[in-house]
Amino acid sequence: MNHIEEKWNWGMLSKHRAAMMGVAIITIILYHGNKTKMIFGGPFGLLDWMLSNGNIGVEIFLFLSGFGLYVSFSRNQSVINFYKKRLLRVVIPYLLLGGSFLVAEDLIRVHMKRKSGLYIVKDFTHFFSDLTLWSFWSDGSKKFWYIALIIVLYLLFPVFYHTIFPKNQRKNSGIRWLCWLVVMIVAIIWIRSHHLSWYQSTEIALTRFPIFLGGVFCGPKIVSKEPVNKKDGLVLAILVAIGGYFVATHHFSGIYRRYYFTVVSVFLCALLSILLDVIQKLFKKEASGIMVEA
């Protein structure tokens, strides 16, 4: 192992990406379990707070997806091949699994009061609206809101990539990324001010565009295994702590709370990657010790 790998570096996020996605999935499951009263935090206030904010796993997922797409696209910048892979990995499985669910949900419904138990609805308009995910963007139907969001982000990704890193150049990429970020946030605030009802029905997706863009921006740092700047890490930790106070005292709510957890998700990804790296090294050391004794 070379010297740079011994230090904390951005490459750890890629190294432990699968494990962090697993952690994100667990937090989302716990969040929904708590929301549906299947899992309780009980008398432990901190545990209850963690469960009620477990949807931060979505931010972690989108951040990891953003830089994962950067890594993949930087190796093969064929837009056609990029869309083909997304079609096979996301759209086809969704149509098979989601489509089966929607057939039962929109076309065939269970009615326990009827003797037959099943009856045909034939609501084809509703079915195709749900299947194409248009029902989320038009009416806020949240059956498959995450798929609706991720498909839009996948469609936009090549545009993000080529405008932030034109001709694979990192110079001034931070400025171009910041311009995109400002445009996104201003657009979201404008939508909230002028189309409140639509914003309220889709904010679960709209407010998460920036964290995906953050993952895209961090892609080059991760590929090059750029060392982590400890001062930046300290500043981020202080911001998270200060923001945590305002969230806990209910001074941050709505969109501000969402963006606070966007920052927290990046901080958590960094901490998780370091923790997982330490655990992995301890296991390797323990395993090598056992081998020597054997």
C-alpha cells in the first residue's frame, strides 16, 4: 500500500461506496419503520431523533450516485452507452417490478367486502400516468418518486458533466459547479414562491437536486484520491454542529432543514468512509495475525 493510501483521502468514498449504500438503505428502512410506528425510538430521545431523520439516507444515496456516475462516465463518455446502461439497470427493472405493482394497484384491486375478493378497475389513464412517472411530477403521487427523480438526474447528468468539466478540465470547475448550484437553488425558491402547491407535492425530489450535483463535483477528487484537507473537514464539522443546534431548537425548518441535512450527508459519508477503512484494516491485521499463528 503506497503512502497516499495510508492517509485519509477522497478515494475512500469510492472504496467503501457499496458499504455506505448499505448503511443508507438501513437508515431509510428505519425511518419508514419509525414513521409507520413499526419501530419506536422509545424513551431514548437521541434514538428517536435519529430514526425520525433516517431519510438522510436518500441524500447519502444521491451523493454516492453522483460521484459514481462521474467515475463511470469519465471512463467512457459515450452518451448513448451511458443511457443504455441506465436503461438496463434502472428503467427495465422498474417497468417489470413497478409495472407489476401498478397493474395490481391501478387495474386490479382487492376488495375484502366483495365475495370475489378481486374486481377489475380498468383505470388505464391512471395506470399509464403512474407507469410513466408523470403522476409524480403532475400530481405528487409518491409511489415511485425516487425513480422519477433519479431518471431525471440521469438524463441531465451528461449536461452537468460537460458543463462543469468541459473537455475533462478541472480548472475553474468549482466556479461552474457553483453557478449550477445557484441556478438550482434560485429555481427551487422561485417555484416555492410562485407555485407553492406544486412545490409542496414535489419538494421531496426538487430539494435533492443539489446533493446529487455535489457528488458529481467531488468525482475528480475521488478518482485522483486527493488527500482530505483537515482544515476543511474541521470547518464542515463546526458548521454541522452549529446547524444541528438550530435544527434541534426548531430554528431551521422546511427547505433550510433539508439543505442542512444535505451538508450533514456529505459529512457523514466522509466519517463513514474513514470508519469503514479503519475497521477493514483492523480485520486485515487480525486475519494476518491468525494466519501467522496457524
